[in-house]
Amino acid sequence: MSHISGCTFEVVITDLGMPHVDGRQVASAVKDASLGTAVILQTGWGQRLVAEGDVPAEVDCVLSKPPKVRELREAIAHCAATARAQEDGP
């Protein structure tokens, strides 16, 4: 899990386009710090990224903006469960 200021995270949610940093950079930094932390990327180009196979390897889930609450809950639950399973091992 990713660690920031003594906190641990099972899931990190980021946006693709932000001032001064790209969501791809955030995803890469999260995975560098902790391979087991899931990354959810929100973007206005979500469907296009997936269709064109342009999803960064460090991203576990892509959500189109604005995400529906149900979609966001499902993505968080799925990513957190996957992160926990990887942490527990086989």
C-alpha cells in the first residue's frame, strides 16, 4: 500500500489532467511507492483511453468523468479487494 506522511492507502483516485502534474505521473509515483496500491484514473476521455488501449500500465481502473456514485463505489470496492488479495498472497 502507498504511504504518505505515515498513512497507508489501498486505493488512490486521481484525475488525468491537473495543473502542474499529469495523472499518469501520479499513477507511476504511487506504484513506485507501493505496487499493491490500486490507482483509479478519472478522465473526460475514459472511453477513448480504454478503446484505444492507451490506459497506462500503472492504472488499475479508468472512470469517465463525471463518474456515477455507483460506478465509483464499485471501482473502489473492486480495487481495494484486489489490493488486499495481492497483499495476502496465494
